[in-house]
Amino acid sequence: DAEITQSPRHKITETGRQVTLACHQTWNHNNMFWYRQDLGHGLRLIHYSYGVQDTNKGEVSDGYSVSRSNTEDLPLTLESAASSQTSVYFCASSEIPGQGRTEAFFGQGTRLTVV
Amino acid sequence: ELKVEQNPLFLSMQEGKNYTIYCNYSTTSDRLYWYRQDPGKSLESLFVLLSNGAVKQEGRLMASLDTKARLSTLHITAAVHDLSATYFCAVDNGGANSKLTFGKGITLSVRP
């Protein structure tokens, strides 16, 4: 079965360190997204990609970057981790509208703590 | 900028009773999704609503979409404990592609 996996599931890091969260999907979806989930804010979009070599900023992109070198992977990098980036991070993927199922499928999440 | 509002943010429900929760959004879209999230878990797709007047039902849950009013409703029939979770609506404003904007979620708690 197709799936979307995130790693690690939990991570504790120190302020100022660079951190990369991995996201790998086997749906062969063109669209991939990174969200963060914080109490009282729901899910907020960090970065997204509509295909290889395409990346776009979401509403809370400061301090984060992504790159898309293949269809399956969209790693999220925190350039210099800050305590404000302590959160639960979700990766999602979806197909282009009109190409089949349109809903986004989510990974299991990564709980990141910056100390 | 698309804004998605859900209300109420928390709802305590009594077993066996019916309830309706709402999702309003600020700009035109005809693609709306409902997701369920259990504590500590990921988001699970519940309903996909792709046109004005769309209605979908699954068990005790029924979702509908009114694109003219920019409103979706999620109706719960005879609430049971298993429905306790957080429910998110998400609106797609990505045009030819896809980009979901989420509401803050509604946490439902079903009490005996």
C-alpha cells in the first residue's frame, strides 16, 4: 500500500542547531506540503511543492527551507533551531486536482522540541 | 488571503443527541475537506466535498457544502463516545494545483 512516512517521530535539539525532518511518500503524488501544528493555531502551512525542483513559501516559512530533488521526498530543514519552532510537524501529499483522489494524505508527524 | 473559521472550538456532547458544527471560509472555493484527528495521531480524511450542494455521509456523520454561503456543516447523529476527536475542515484555494488552508479544529467530547 502507498504511504507517507516521516522521520524521526520524536527529536530533541538545542537552540541554534540545524535540523532536518524527512518526509517520503510512495503515492507518486506531485504535491507535497509541510505543516506545523500548535495548540490554538490548528495547522499552518510552512512550505509546499508542486513537483521536482518546485518549492513555495507558506504562511509561516521564516526559519525553514525545503528542497525537492525527486518526486518522493521533501525534507524540511530548520536552519538554526529556535524555541519557537517547538511543535508537531506534519508532512502531506496530494495529487493534482482532476487526477484521481484529491484529498491530502498525512504522515504520522514529528514532534520536535528545541531546548 | 483565505481564512477558515470553525465554531465552536470545543463541544461537549451528550451520548445519543444530535449536533451540528460549522466551517466558514472567506474566499471562493469548491473544494473542501473534513479530517479527523485523535490525540497524538495523524489526520485522517473523512469527507471530500467538491461541488456546491455536495453531501456525503459516513455512519453517524454527514457533511455538506454550500459554496455560495461559503459554509460547510458536519452533522452528528446520535453521538457516541467513539466520535470524540478533533475535527478539522480544510479549504483548497490552490487553483489548478492544491493548497489547503485549515481551520483551527473543533474538539468534540462525548459524555455518557
